[in-house]
Amino acid sequence: MDQSLFERYLRILGVSREEPCRAALFRLTHEHLTRIPFENISKLYYRNRFSQRSIIPLDMYLDGIEKYNFGGTCYSNNYHMYNLLNHLGYRVKLCSADIAVESAPPDAHMVSIVALDGEEFIVDVGYAAPLWQPLPRFLNEDFVIELGYEKYILKPWDGNGAQSLELYRHGELKHGYRLKSEPRDINFFTDVIARSYSEQAAFMNAVALVRFFDNSALIIRNLTLTEFSGNTFKTEAIESRDRLIAVIENRFGIPASITVDALAQMSQFRSLWG
């Protein structure tokens, strides 16, 4: 890829090029999570403007961030972050994970694993989760992150070298994934990415936007707006599709005309992740 695109990427993140080190990796992860949202409005918008059922290229991804305040879902956010880390000289591998939902195909999620100073870290900026920092791979006990009524628990490795991340809401296990440590080429994900554009796919039938700040978050799931701040939260019902479009523009900065276009083919909203 053109080096100027990676320089542009770094400018969007507000960080300077640094030699690979722990502090720089933590800075990149934090800035990516807090500056680039998880959202599927862009996926819905681009499905009729990008002929391939694959990850949009880096220049289109950066254009969307700068012009429309887009971010992306798992595949675009994590794959472009993986390429950025690789470009910066990190020892990074792209890995797959099985989503803990019966309807999800195998290897439906992707993350990066970075080897640095004798340690390994999981970098996941595409799970709509408050993973502000790279997660340690070598664990003797659970690694816990809490925000509002949500708790994320990263478990130690199992006997096969895999590792599970569990999401609890109000104390009930709701979601998660099982990370596999084998390195994967992007072509390994071709079919599952193409399937994510199908008429029945989750993100073709629901609305999800998540923006993280330091110890807080703003979340839209279909017609519900939730704001987390530390251990407190408030939830607001969004009474109509028109109101949803206005809230997305006011709170996430995505132009109303873009969201109208993105939602044009969606007749109803389906439940997402339980």
C-alpha cells in the first residue's frame, strides 16, 4: 500500500510514527478505539457502492472516517489496524475467532496478536468493546474489564492454546468469542466476509454504533441509546426511524442523508447479539 495512506492513518489517530514498543502499542490501540467508532452504517452505505463483497480498501476506509465520521465493523477496523501495525514494524499476526452465537459461522471474527518483548498481546479494535489497551495473552487468572452493566472477561489459555473472551450483561453471559492463535492470511476470511453482506446477515438487519471515550461510551443498538460512564449508565428509547437518523447525526456526526441512504433497504430492525 502507498506509504502516504499509513501516514494519513496516523494523522487521523493523532499519533506520530514510533519504533515498536509497549507504550506505542498501547497508545495506538487507545487512540484507535476512542477516535474511530464501531458502526455498521458504513457497511450498509457501501454495499451498493463497492461491487466486491470484501473489506473496503484503506483509502476508502480513511475517506469515510474523514468525510462522514465512519469507522467500521470487525473486519475493516481490525484488518486495517493489523496492516498499520505490520507497516510500523510490529511482529503481528492476523488470527480468527469463533463467535459464541449459534447462527455464527466458524472463524467469523478476526483480531491481531502482537509479539513484543517476550510477551503477546491481543489487539481488537473491532468488537464494539471497551478494549482500550492491548490484552495480555499470558494469564494465570481472568483479566476483567467493566463498563456500566457490562463485564468482559478474558480467560487464560485453554489446553489447545485458544483463549476465550466472555461478555456479561447484568451478570448474564450474552456473547463472546474463542480466539485461535494460528496465523491467518486475509484470504482465509473471504467466504465469511462475503457472507456478512447477505440478506440474512446480522449487520444487514440491525443498527449498531459504539463510540468509546476514556471510561465512558455512547452506544446505539437499533432504537435504543445507552450512555455509559464508569459504573453508571442511562438508557433512552428512540421512538422512530426518523429520530434514530437525527440521533446518529447529532451524537456520532454521520450526516442524516448518509444514514437515510444506508437504511433504505432495511424494512425492520432485528435483535443484535441478544
